[in-house]
Amino acid sequence: MNRLPLTTIFVTVLLDVIGVGIATPTITPLLLRPDSGLLPPGYPVDERTVILGFLLASFSIAGFFGGPLLGALSDRYGRKPMLIFSLCLTLAGYLIFALGIQQRNLSLLFLSRIVYGLGGGNIAIIQSAIADVSDPASRIKNFGLVGVAFGLGFIIGPTLGGELANPKTVAWFNFTTPFYAAALLAILNLLMVLVAFRETLAAPLIRPITPLTGFRNIAEAFGNARLRLLFVGVFFYALGFNFYTQFFSVYLLKRFDFDQVQIGRYFGFVGICIALMQGLVVRRVASQYTPQQIVRVSVLGLAIALWCFLLPQQAWQVFLVAPLMALFQGLTSPNATALVSASAGAGEQGKILGINQSVLSASFALPPIIAGYIETIDLRLPLVLAGFMALLGWIFLVRFINKGESTA
């Protein structure tokens, strides 16, 4: 009975991540390279970097509001209608971004990131749908499917996006082409959900919904004595990882002079590593160890792996560190989500996962803004801070696990 919704959920996440991935390698060169034509050639590189930080953060700030709202609305009206709504926002966002590039209008780029950032909150709906069709024994493996979809999406997306923005591939390709391709994928995803997605919500749950849900979720996450350590740990671990994911393209461009094609190929390689780890390692480890046992090791390993990115002196060497990072991130992500999901009471999956999404959105929003400033001081500082934040996350998560074991 669960096979159809899980298959559809997998494909939905895959197409969504490919769309996001297609856009990934183009944004940094678009803002930082004077020859992109978006900003006047006289713009100093430090100012470009700060603008890039705010542009990247606008997506996550919108997701901070959109994630919990979509999760809560899906508890009331069902997973399918809210997923359709979120995909419509995603489609509109891609089209607005392409228009902004064509018109060299920075305001349209920010509007675009806000619109499809709101739609990007659909991960709370996806996680709720997975929880709907999972029992405790299958929860970790089913959440791992999302990790596989993310990995595959980031194999195809960034690699394809870099090529689609490369005039050497096809003469009429430019920075807008990846966003039109992402819009086409959003249309295909929308049609698939309309036709193939089966509603997984058994009984609606009515609870108050306001635009301030995200702030209330943060307050509840950090104010709940039972879950505070868990959510603080998730926040810092994700904060560290997001310093890497959201600003490493800047490091590659400035340290090794990568263009959009090389950035796309690098993140495509990272996607291969993540998919392999999720498909070959994570599911096997999950069958032998509990989430608590895995998280004890994986988050610490992730912190060390992030610091290892400071070691390469030549461009090819960053590819050697990526598998190490992918291993520990692949182990951490589904097991941290499983810990959060398992902490939810009956009828609270949408609420707890919505709170978790608010915490993750906050952790997405801060790194680009902070990194945009500290990177102008020293190019290595975002990576230094990334490992330190992940280490803090590990400390809090271990404290939460120890507290749970002592009261069991």
C-alpha cells in the first residue's frame, strides 16, 4: 500500500531538487563576475559578495515563513493540494528570475527568490507524507529515500545547470537558460502530482495558522524543555553545513577561479557522493544501528570534514574531500530527521516537522548573510565557522541523546 506514495514522493523530490540544482552553479558567477552584465562593471567585488549573501538568504527567509505554514496547512487540507500550491510558487519563481536576468533587474531576482523560497517550504509536506506512510521500523529508511533523491538531484541539476549556462555548449545558452529549464521541470512535477500523487493524510488536524508560525515554532523549539537540546543541536549542525553549501561556490570562484561550468561539475560530483552514500551506506547502517548511535559519530565527522576543505592547495584536491563530507552528511540528515519525527506525539507529525523546518530555514538564512561579510575579511572564515557550528551541533545532540537514555 505504501509503495505508490513513496515512489511518487521520491520522484517529486527528485524533480524539485534537479530544478533547484540547475540554478545553483549560475547565481554566484552571475553576481560576482563583471562580465555577466547583471551589475555595472565598476561594482567592487566585496559589495557583490555581500549582495550575493542577501540574495541567497532571501530564499531561506521566505522558506522560514513558508515551511511551517505549508506543513500546518497540509495537516488541515491534505498533503496533495498544498504540494500543488507550492509547486505553482516554484514555477513562478523560476520564471521571474529569468526575467530579472534579461532585464538586469536585481529587484526581480530578490522577488523570485522569495516566491520560490515560499514554495520551497514543501519539504515539510514531503516529510509529513513520508511519516504518514511509515511505521517506526521503516521511518529511517523512508526518510533516507529523500536523501537519495537529493543526491541524484544534485548529480543531475548542477551539472546540467552549468552546461545550460555555457554558450560553448550551445551558442544561444546563457544565464537565463537554466531557469527556463527549471521552470519546465516544475511543470512536469506539477502534472505528475496532479495525476499520480495519492493523498496520505488519514484525518485532518485543525489548529491555528498565522504568518508568525515560523517565529512561534522557533520559540516552541527552543522553549520546549523536552526537545530544546534536540532542536538547538539540529540548528547548529545545519548552520555549519549551510555555510559550506551556500558559500562554497564563492570559495571555488575566488580561490580556484571556477566558472559556472566547473562549479556545476563540482556540485554534480558531490551529488554522486551523496547518492552513493545514501544508497549503499546509510540504509545498511540504519538497519544495524539506531539514529542515536549514528548521530553520535556522524555530526562530529561532518565538522571535521568541513574543516578538511581548508587543506586543498590545488583545484582537483577539493574533489578528494567531498566523499568524506558526503558520508557524514548522508548519515546525519535522515537520522536527525528521524529523531525529530520520533519525538512527535500522535497527530503532531506535521506540527513537529514544521517546527523542524523552521529551525532548518533559520539555519539556511543566516550563513549567506554572515559569510558575505566575513568572507571579505578572509576567504577561509566561512569554512572555519562551518566546522565550528557543526561541532556545537554535535555537542547539543549528544546531550539530548544522553538525556533521553538516562530517563528511558
